[in-house]
Amino acid sequence: MTDTIDRPLVLDDDVFERPVVTRRPLRAPDAPYQPLSATVRYPLGPVPDLEDAVPDAAPEAEPVRTPRRWPWQGVRVSVQVRPIVWHRSRVVAGLLGVFLGAFGLHRMYMGYWRRGLTMLAITVIGGFFTLGLAALAMGLWGFTEGLLVLSVRRGRYARDAHGRPLRG
């Protein structure tokens, strides 16, 4: 098999360059990674939307049995302590968001402490340095979130930080 480099160069009026010869490799190169379809198997059926995905609620803690020994008796008594679950109200969270949303109180009420404290800091400190512009933006953001908490029945605005649905 001869290559075009071995042939003499013939310059005609129509040809001003050598033809390009490409050689195909004997086999395809190995893929640097496996395709995702070869490693992951998805279950059959419709795939839920991300907005519909509900975080798993915190598992209910089993009652703690504390053995207690009374000094005057030789019997053991077990006391069951159940954790108190505080269901937060949709109306309270929404009204806090509408009227005091700039301070992040609705977020703190729903259990999102970091987000609420961040909104409070941006309102107070950022509002001082931006002559109230940051406080105005946080107020608009809090007002919008308050309306969403009051009106939306599904999704992230209908649940608290622990994944429990808001009451009311």
C-alpha cells in the first residue's frame, strides 16, 4: 500500500495540493467512562416531578422507657415520654411573611433559622449601608413568600423545615 507522500508531486493547473489520505483505526478506542445507562437502572413508571418530591418526614421517635426505682418499693416502674410535636400554622406563617417578612420571622417560625436570620441581617445591616434599598428588597421578598405560604397547598411552601405539612 502506498501513501500519497511516496508518490511524486504532480502539479497540474487544477491541482495545487496533495490529496489527504486518512486511515481508519483497526478498532474503536475504548470509552473513558461507561455510559450512565449501563450503570443506573430506573424503575418502571412515571418519574415524579421535583416539585412533587416530598422530603421524608422525621421518623416518630419511639417512646423512651426510663426505668425508675422508688426508694420505698422494690418494684421497677417504667415511664413513657412522648415527644411533643408542634404543628405550625399556615395562617400564622403567612401573616408573619406578609407583615413582617423583611425580618424573616416567617422563616424562623417555620424552622428555617439560618434563612430567617440571614433575612434579618440583610434587612438591618444591609439596609443601613444601602439607605434602605436592601430592606425594601427583603420586604418585597418576605411579602411574596407570605402570599405563597397562604395560597400554595403543595410543594415547599406547604411544609415546615422538618417536612411536616402546615396546619390550617
